[in-house]
Amino acid sequence: MDRDPRDGQGRGQDDDWIFAIDDPHNLPTDRLPDRAAFDRYATPLLARRAASPALPPGENETVDLSDIDLDQLDGAAEPDTSTGAIPVLAEEDVEDGGDAGDAGDAGDTGEPPLTAPLRTPSQTSYARSGTTPNAEHDEIPLGGFTLPERFKDLGVFDALRDVLALICLVTAMTTTFTLAHSPWLEVIGKIAIGTGITALAAVHLLRWVPEKPPLRAVRVLRVAGLLPSLLTAVFVLCADLVLSLPVLFASLPDGPPVGIGIGVSLLLLGALVGIEPRAHEGYLPQQRARQVARSMLLGIAGGAALALLIALVMMVGRLFTTGWGFSLMTFANTLISALLLAVVLAAALRRERSWYVFSAAVVGALVIAALADNTLGLQFAAPLSFATGFVYLPYLVAAFGLMISRSFVRSMPVSFRRTDWLVYTVRAFEFSALMHAAAVLWHLLAAIASVSGRAPGGPVLHLIDAVVCGCFVVVSLFGRTSLLSRPAVSARASGVVAALVLVVVGFLDVIVNSLAMAAGAGLVTGGVALFIGLGAALMLTVPAPVRDEFGAPDLTRMFADFRARDGGRVSLLERVPDVTEETSRRKLFPSA
């Protein structure tokens, strides 16, 4: 593992933080001054107060600092470099100096000069007003909780990846692993899951318990402990493929020979997410990280293409052994699965920022839903096999695991700005139009296949659902066009209306299909329209993309910047000329 060229600088920060911290809309008033700026301001003021009589209670304690010699106060009232405490001037310093402000005037009254009581470092307060801490960003405690010093190197995204890997491994043990319930496959899977969980626990114990953690041993243990989980998931996929080839064209009344459950996909995801060394365990150069991530994505895309080819061959052969109804419905399901997989892989390989974030969020929602598969019984998480259909879910979650890994995220400049809420809303409408267009074709094929009894529901119901999905396509295109072309105020209103139409009609479609076909929320039953409508409505109303830095709505400026950015043109912020060099030049007033 290569050494971090930054030599420890910026430790404790995530290299793959996707939210931009250099938002040009931020004003200086949004950030508290640092410790050095506060000390430069407070040193003469506190020294003046220490050398002057206390003001009566209730008076405004505004002090005139014009008569203070700041040069002589720098050495006398220099704050402590370790604690930041600002010392007060002692009485003998006030009496002997005579130059520190008005100390001599105080001595003429015959009364001893008033000095501020010396505070201990624990009592030192740097609050500007009330309890607002005037501390560095990493010094501000969160709800009174301060992270121990040894955990400062652990980034939040690395911690979330380890938590996700642990949840996936545990859930893989409780969900359906294989459909055939083969004893030896079940035993191998449980051993691999237990090994991965033990390795994750041992990695963190070795990293945080010893005073000097063995980083090389931590990296080796992480890879060696999670490699069996990765190999087991790949082995189950290969076993299903090998055992399915002899019965690829045969009728299967008892089901597939193996059958890949959602547990295999979750095991694969947990192994991919957990096997990569974290930021506090090693450093991988950006160029090499990009090459590794792209090579693995190309391998996943090649495996998915091979699975699709096998599925198409199987459908053609089943026309003569199982019947045309089965092949037609399998082709309809394959069409939707292949389209979703193509959207995700294309977004990752093309490195298009907005599509990458949106597609990762979509697959992340599918993974969260798959974690509760035993409770919900989701159709997309049902066991798949090369002998019965297109195996896409393992490739989908594997691509998702690579897209959220350090190697991929660090090599992809992803930032988040206010206009991105509008960009992701447009992506949501585009995704809805694309997927519901495929749903229209699915319903038309299902209406034909229902004649042979291979599709749930009747032809009339599927034709009605096809019309409803067509309406979803029209509404989605209307919302997208409105956001891209209409005036700002009406564009936002039209987008919200389109999202609400998707929510209401999608909810009604879910109810009708659940009663008529005993089917839950899905792409072809209105579920996707319901969730995309909710997401688009929330992105247009709840966050602050429609507000400028002063907190007042500024839709015109927001949409102008969004359309310039989304259209591939130069952003409005980039059109402002850079006058830094000109203003830094020293200009002499011309002589008379």
C-alpha cells in the first residue's frame, strides 16, 4: 500500500467527502472566526478592561481603544499557546508601566486598580454571544460528546462503509441464500459470513485498542478475512451457472438447480464494501484508484452481458419446451432489469456526476429494501437462476459497492451545490419517463401472455395499467420540460404539480393492483411513480435550493444558474471576471 503523500496533513477528514465546502454563496458571517483572529481582537480589549475601573452594572461596556499602545501590549498580554488563556496585567505591572492604557489615571484616585480575576484554562470562555463556541470546526463538540483522540483519524464515510458491510453480512445470514437449500452451500455461506464478521471486528480491535496499531497487519487482516466472503458469493454464482447449463432448455417443474437468493447478493456487497482498506489504513494514488475501479466495473459489465446472452438463449429454447407465454414474460422482466442495470453501469463508466449520484441513490434504496426481504417479500429480491431468467441483482449490487468505495469516489470529483437539488429533480423525472416507458411495454407483453395463463391478472387490467404508465411518462416529461424551459416561478410550480400527480395516481395504482393481482408496490404497479413523485416534490420544496445567501427566495437567479450548468454551458458564477491580480497591484496617484 502506498504512503500518503500528504504526510498526515488533513488527517481526520474524508478524502471522498462529496459536499463542497467552498460554496461561493457562503458569506463571511456564516463562519465563526478562528482562534487566532479572536485573540488578535480580544487581547487589547481584555487588557484595557483589566486596567480600568469596572463600569456600573447595566452600563454599556463599550471601551475606547484608540489610546492603547498595541505594540506594548503584545508581549504583556500574549495568550497562552497551549490553552489559549489570556493573562491579565498584574498590579505591579500597572503601577510600574504607566503606559498600559490609563493605568496611571487609575492610580491617581487613591484606589487600587481593579484587575480581572485569573481564570483557569477550564473556565476560559471564547463565546461570542451566549453559548456559541468560538472554536475551530473540529473542536466543536456535538451534543456535548467529544470524539476520543485516537478516533480522530476515522472518517465518517469509512465508518459508514464498515457499518454497511456489517449489516449486509448479518442480513445475508437471515435472508434466503439459495433456493435449492443445498446443505453444503448453506454451510459454506455461513462459514464465509462468520469469517467476514470476525475479520471486521478484529480489524477495529487491532486499529483502535493498541497504542501503536500495526497498520500493515490491519490491512492484511481486512483483505484476508473478507476474501472468503467474496469468493463464496462468486462460487455460488458459478455453481448456479454450471448446474443450469444442462437444463437450460428443459422444463423445470421443481425449480432451478441452485437459485441465487438475495443473501448471495448481500454477501457480495458486504465483501466488496468491507475488503478495501480505509483512509486511516493506507493510501491509494488517484490515478491507480481510477484504473482499478474502471477495470472492475468493466468486468461487472462483461459478466452482466454474458448473463443477458445466456438468458436470451434460454428464452429461445424454452419456446419449444416450456411454452411461448413463459418466454414472453421472462423477456419482459429481462427488459426492465437490463435497462436498470444499463443506467447504473453507464452512469459509473461515463462518470457523469449527476447521473452517478442519482443512480447510486436508487440502488441504495433497493439495497435498503432488500435488507427487509424476509418481511416484505419483494419481487425484485426473489431468487433468480440462469436456468429461469436474467440474473442481474448480484451485478447491480456489485456495481453499487464499487461506486461507493474509496477507490471510485476519490477519483471522481463529486461536489454538492444548491443547484444540484434542481439537477437531481430533472434526473428523477428522466428516470421516471425511461423506466415507465419500459413498464408500458411490459404491460403490453403481459396482456398477450395472460392469454396463456403465464401472467398475473387479465388482459384488460394490463391494458389499463399500460395506459396509466403512459400517463406517468407524459407527466414526467412535462415536469422535466417545465424545469428546463419555463419561467422560474411557473417552472417550480409545474414541477411540484407533476410530482403530486405521480404521487396520487401512483398510490391509487398500487391499491388497485394489490387488490386485483395481489401485487405490491413496483415499477409496473405504480410504486416507482409514488416514490419518485415524493422525492421530486421534496427536492423542490423542502431544501434550500430556491433561496439565496440572504435567506430570501430568488427563483430567477437559481433557475438561471441551474439551466446554464445543466445545459453544458458556462455557469453564471464562472462568468464573473477575476480581478484579484488587478486589485492587488499598487497604483500611484498621478502627479499634478
